[in-house]
Amino acid sequence: MRRFRMKQVDVFTDRPLTGNPLAVFFDGAGLSSEEMLAIAREMNLSETTFVLPPTEQEADYKVRIFTPAKEIPFAGHPSIGTAHALIEDGRIPLKKTVTTVRQEVGIGVLPIEIQLTSRKKRLITMTQGKPRLGQIVEDIEGVADILGVPREEIASTNLPIQVSSTGLDQLMVPIQSLERIRSLLPDFEKLRELERKLDLTGCSVFTLERSSPDASVHVRFFAPGAGVFEDPATGSAAGALGAYLVNHGVLGSKSPVSFIIEQGLEIHRPSRIIVAVEHEAGTPTVVKVGGEAVTVLEGEIIL
């Protein structure tokens, strides 16, 4: 029998049983890739992570990230949640103000900053991969049909349906009204086919109308191709959306542009994601995504 210690962490929240749950396994060295994927299916969360010794000299540790369907090279809430778990496990010693560590993931080595706030909480912020705006999808009618909304709900925003990435290609889809986004019933088979056709990992549907006065954007994220029908808080898509909004001049011209995303309300997992985008004349250069996390479960898996 082999035993592997783990924690379950709720990310992008300061309250248990909200935010995005993540399973973190502290020692992935004794597990094969097939076992990691099987464990991710057993956990049945949007992502499960496995901590390993780094293979890059500048990294402090390595993280492999699995959805229930596949391994992915990069993600936001797994990065922040894993750092939170490693802090609690004593593997990341904290300084008085800001501590920086470097995690190795599939797209490279990325820094993570841990800041102790005035509320005696930990704000964990990751620098994401190089921002890149990709293909504009001209078929508004087709995307509207997949999401089950009138074409005008997208067209009236005067924003494009576009691929954006800070490490994963994801589709940004603007919706005019909060009421409409709350009632979305996507056709997941058609959405899975769109993911396959455009080589995407998910679709971020957003509106500039929001529920919370301190938020700037309301988001729902769907990735059926990765086995995630709806994600309550998506750090990678938050960064990609930040790059998209800055590129299209939606949130002003100063640098960095900072704002808050609300997500997960429709599935009773309210989440709060902090995004900061540095840019040069509207071209995103550096994207950071942060939030808090809380531990809700500790245990071990027996194989």
C-alpha cells in the first residue's frame, strides 16, 4: 500500500465552501502520469495538482496539473492553491511582508508572490505567461447558438469574440446583460466541438454588468473538452480576459490596469479574482492574477 498526503483548498475566496476547490498532493514523485489522471478523476474537481522536485534550476518546486480529462500545462487557481497548501505545510517559509517563490509548470517557470495583508490574510499573486491575443471568431450567430442567446446579446457589446491567452488559448465571449449571462444554458456538445476545432481550453463568457459594487466584470467559464462543464473561478481565463479587455481599451488607459472579477455565483461558489495588467499603448505585456485561499480538508489517498 502507498499513501499520499493531500489537502483540499478553496481558492479565490476567504470563506470555506466557496471559491474554486482544488486537491493538492504533496508528493507526486511516486506516481505515474496515468495514476495522476486517475486520481484527478477520483477527486472530480476542475483541477488536481501534484508537487514534484523542480527540473529547472531557477524553480523552487514543480507542479503538474490535471483536470478529470487531461493534463494541462498551466492554470491559475491550481498555482495559487498549491502555494497556499505548501505554505501551510511549512515548505514555503514566509517573510514579514512579501515572499516570492518560483514554480515550474508546463509553460515554464513563473513567479508567485505572497503578501501578508492588513487583515492578517495571505494574498497570493501569480505572474502568468506572455499575454497573446489570437483569432477573432466572426461567426457570432454560431457562438450565440452554442450559448443559447440571441445574436444581439453579443453583437450589441461592440466587442469581438476572440481567442486570448496567458498560457492557455481560451475564447472570450462578451454578453450585454447580467440577466442573460445568469440564465445561460450552453450546448456542451457543440461547445466541445468548438474547443476541438479552435484548439481551445474553455470559453470565458463575460459581461461588464455585475452584482458586487467592487467588481468590474462578471464571468462564467465553460470547458467541457477538459471535463469541466462550469468552473467557479478560473485564474488562467481571468488573466486572458484582462489582456483582452486592456487590448480593446475597455478599462482605461493607465498601466497597470487593475480590476476584480466575480465568478461562480450561478453555481453557488462565489469567487473573487484580482487581475492586474501592465501594457504599452494598449498592448498587454505582463499579467498578474491573485486571490486568497482556505483549507477545507486534509487527508491521504491509499493506492
